[in-house]
Amino acid sequence: MPVVPIADLADPRLTDYAHATDVALKNSRRDERGREHGLYLAESLLVLERALAAGHVPRSVLALGTSADEAVAALAAAGHPETPVFVGPGELLAELTGYLLHRGLVASMARPALPDPATLLTDARRVVVIENVVDPTNVGAIFRSAGAIGADAVLVSPRCSDPFYRRAIRVSMGTVLQVPWTRAGEWSELAPELHTLGFHIAALALTPDAVSLRDFERAVPDRVALVLGAEGAGLTPEAIAAADTVVRIPMLHGIDSLNVAAASAVALWAVAR
């Protein structure tokens, strides 16, 4: 295992960490067909271990002091003893990355190719569809709820924030790397696919005909796709039109809704098997 003290921030092997944005990392590599696979950053030993357990391939690790030993052990246990671990003091690493490594290490990982939605839906019973949620923090929190409470898969809309963004992965505590997910198509394509597989589409929205979540949970269908919408604007008209049932979470004190991440936890708990 090569542990490499950082001597020069201009070392090209450190490019993955050099103030790279999530978008730049995503677009950094293409396969032989020109498709983007790119990279993502996994912060903390826990997230690195979850990424390795999911079969994701590491390129390198950037570590503070004793965190290097933990990275060495995790990489060796996962069968990647050749992965370089770059080590340096906190001030130097912050100069390189633009942020403090509070969690001791960050790893550059190769993004896996996303599966076809049908692959994830075939054996699923509880699915979360995230439509146009733009805040990576909310996306990460929804994934954490999905992992903890028990969604079989997550589908994200074409305009939803990328679950592989650093903040989303960090907030999710690495569950983005555990819960199966992929990009879905527009509703004109997704709704027929869900219905063909027997999913009942339940959309969380404040419409006049919305039923209480308490009533919906009394007779939850066998297969449910729970649809969550964007911050502020909520679900699109297309999503609501595709829904078999529109569901609302009962509120008190004149409050009409919860943050989308909080709503995901409440709704998932209600429909959990």
C-alpha cells in the first residue's frame, strides 16, 4: 500500500481533490462510447467503507495523519491494496481542497454506471421517486430515510440533484451508496413502466382531493411508488396527473407541509412493510 506524503500540491495525482466541483468530477471521465461516468468524493472512513462494500472502485485517498492507517486497512480489506493514500497536515489539505477534512479522509471513487430502472423495479415493493429536488442536502437526507426505514429503490428525475454529489453522500451517511438507485425518464415514460409492474403511484401533494396519510396507510397497496417533489414548488402537474392517489400528511397549527426530507421519513414509515 503506497502511503505518499504530499510534497507538492501541483502533483497531478491530486487533481481529483484540487477545488474540483461536483459537476467537474462528474464530467471528468468518459467511457469508450462517450458516456459520462466520472468520479465522486467519499468523505469519512464510514462512507469509504460503504463505497467499497458496494463494489465501487477507488482511485486514491487523501488523509490526515492517523486516518491514513484506517484508509490503508479499509482498502486492503476490500482488495485494493495498490490504491495510493496521500497524507498531509490539515492546513495543507485544506489549501488543496478548499475545505477542512473534519472527517479525517476523503476518497476519489470511480462512478459506477447507473442501472436501467426496470432492473431495480422488478423485485421492489417500496420505491421512492424524487422529482426535481435541487438541494443535495435534501437528496441525501431522503436517501438516509430510504435506507433506514426500508425503500427497495430510489428513482430520481432528470432534473433532480445528483445523489453522488459530495454533500448528498455526506448527509446520507453513505446510504446513497447502499440503496439501489438510478435516473428515471419523464413521467410519460415512467408512469406506464410503474403501472405495468403493478405499482400504485402515491404522490405527496396539497391538492383538494388529497387523502390523509393516516387513511392511506390503513390499506397500503402491495407495491407503492412514493413520489416526493421539489422544495417550494412541490410536484409538477405531470407527476400529480400520473398519481393513482394524492396523499397529504396531516398538520397542526396552520402549518401546511414539512421539509421534503422530513416528509419522506414520515411517509416511508407509514407505508413500510
